[in-house]
Amino acid sequence: MAKHAQLVVLGGGPGGYPAAFAAADHGMEVVLVDEGKQPGGVCLNRGCIPSKALLHVAKLINESKESADWGITFQPPEIDLDKLRDFKEGVVGSLCGGIEGLCKQRGVELIKARGTFKDSSTLELKSADGTTSELTFDKAIVAIGSIPTMPGFFNIGDDRVMDSTGALKLQDIPEKLLVVGGGYIGLEMGSVYAALGSEVTVVEMSPGLLPGADRDLVTPLQKRLKEHFAAIHTNTKVASLTASDAGIVAALEGEGVDPEMTFDRVLISIGRRPNSANCGLENTGVEIDERGFIKVDRNMRTADPKLMAIGDIAGEPMLAHKATREARIAVETLLGEPVVFDNIAIPAVVFTDPEVAWAGITETEAKAQGIEHTAHRFPWAASGRAQTLARTEGVTKIIVEPKHGRVLGIGICGAGAGEMIAEAVVAIEMGATARDLADSIHAHPTLSETVMEAAESVLGQPTHFYRKPRRS
């Protein structure tokens, strides 16, 4: 007989397991199905968490070199790759074990198997040893995530050509590494390998790094990355990759770049795509758009009344914290609560050094959408705390609606920007004004004061930076 569950959650990532836990907390009988050896999805096993562990190490290496300017000199680091991998895997294993423990505490049954929809009420489960079974359900939440994009002409059958998953394995430290794609994954992993000793070359098709991000935020980052990377080529295309005994030969098309260059390894980091293929969705009533995303409404409901979808599979932005919020929305909808996904500030963070973070609307978006606004910047060179950290390259930028001063967006480039952006999210969601931020006491000396002083610049002159008034 097939096993039956009140609610099945397919996918154990940052959308799936929070959904399972929230439902169980409200008394539902929940089965969580995940095909990984351990739960946590891409984010915990092959993405957010292991990459941040390595970025922490990269930051430590870089600071050990920079400290010579402060009168503190360290010996060049000796890198033990086995221990470094153990550190990374230890972080992942601890967190994954924590999720399994929480499943037991909450009474969520975790089934480690690949789930494929036979119809809108039945999953076929296939475990790692090849055994199959069936699981029927009343409702299901689909949280099957995304996978790295790998165009066919890059997939040349050579393991020296990696996606982000391969790069995180840290098999070796290549002498020369090509990063194809100047988005957040490429820049983060490029930063790791550069710190470990690789000569990193980044190739990006668009005119600048981090396409879509505010240029005022990207400029300080790009300037610093030029000091750490061997080269950054924008407006440049990788036409082909060819394997040779000497390495991977990349044919490059762009102004001022060699037409052929050879690298020990190549990282393809040109984005991710929804993982909607080969899981039986065609056997259900869900609708899938031209890009492979499951269509959902603001309650995370699909066109199939028995299925909901959250996370990367349900549309952009493909961010772990967005998936976690959608998990709550989906469960509360199942419980009949009057809730919709109405968040207007989904923070984005690039964990490079310096970090780049933003929430709400950017100046570029405001201009494109014809939204009346003003933009104000506070340079970190005027921040006492930034000076004490020797990290004055940053900037905090605020976008406001001019009539009432309501905060529309905040962007930050600088050390710790990912932690600071939470204040921006709360301000935007609560409809705060620039005066609210300026009048709120921020601890001194902290980098958070740059948010306060950016808000002060909306009202007049910030305390620690003077701009000559424009003549009318």
C-alpha cells in the first residue's frame, strides 16, 4: 500500500524545510522528501553556506597581507587544502545535522529519495539504492530549487570546466583560473581562489560587473577587485572552450583581450535555471512559463489546486531568504490565514570584499520606471569607523520619494554591508522616511552611522561630510 501524508514538501532547501517545520508546528502531518544525502538543499550543501565559509578564509588571508600597512606583518600563509575542505564540510555537516534533528523534534518525517509526480496526488519515490515506492498526499508544496546554467558549447566533457558546485569542491588551487560571468557567484568564487593564490581572470559580456546592480555600489568593488584579480574583461564574450594538455583554451572576443588564452581551470557562472525538468510536473495541473518557472499567485498557489510552489522554482529573485518567506506564506495559506506575499524589500547581498547589498528600488530602476525620486550618497571616507578599519572605499546610498521623504531603497557597498542592509529592509517595509532614519540614534562609532548620515543628506548636510550647495 502507498504511504499517505496530509502534506508533502518536495525539496529540503531553505524553502522546503521551513515550510515543513511551519506546517508541523501548526499540527499538520508532514513528510519532507529530499533527494540529497543530507537536507538543506543547494544553499546549505553546495551554495550559500560553503561559499561563505571559504570567503571568510579569503578575507582572513587578505587581511593578513594588508596588516603590513598597519605595522603588523605575518608570514605568508601555508594552505592545507585537506583541512580547509574539512572546515567547509564541517560547517555544512553541522547545519545539516541540525535540520535532521529539528525534523525529529517537530515530528516531520524525512524521506531521502527523489520524488517524481505521477499525478496531482501521488509521488513516486526512488531512493539512492534504487528501490521505489509511492507516497500519496492531500496537498504538496514544491520546493525543488534551481541548478547552475551550463550551455552545451561549454560542456566539453572535461572536469577542468566547472560550475559553482565543482568550484566549491576545491580540488586544487589552479595557477590560472578563468571565471566566465561577472555576477555574484563568479565574483565570490573568484575572490576565494584569488586569495588562495590563483591568477583569476573574469570575463563578463555586459559593460560592467554585477549587471543590474547600482553602478555607484559596483564601482568601489570593481576598483578593489582589480587589485586582487589578474584581469577583468567586460564587454567580452567566450566564444568557445577547447581542452588541451596544457589546459583549457578559451577563445575570447572583446576589445583589448587576447583572442586565445589558456587556463588550468574554468568556472562557468552565468546564472541558474529552475529545476523543473524530469520531476513529473507535466503529470500535474501546474503551469510552467517559458523560462521553466512554475506559475504561482501571491499565495504561492499554482494552477493545480493540490500543489503550491515556493523558492527558486517559483520565480525570481532566486534567493534563499525569499524562499523562506514564501514558505510561511504557503503554509499560512493552507491554514486559511489572510496572507499574501506583499513584501516590497527583498534584500540582495554579494559577499565579496567589500560586500555589496541593496534593498528596495535602485536609482536605475527608479529612472526606468519614471518614479519621482532623489538619490543621496554618503562616502565611507567620512566615517570614523571605516577609518579605524582601513576600509574607506565604501558608500551608502539612499533613494527617497521627494515629497514626503519616504525611503524607497538603500544600497551599501562596504565591509559588513550584508549585515547592515537589514535596517534598510525594515525602513522600507515600515514606510519610514529619511527623517525617521536621521533622527534615530545610531551607535558611535559604527558603520551603521553611514545610513543615518545618508539620511541626513536628504534633509540638508550630514554632520561629517559637506557638499557645496548647487547654485539655482
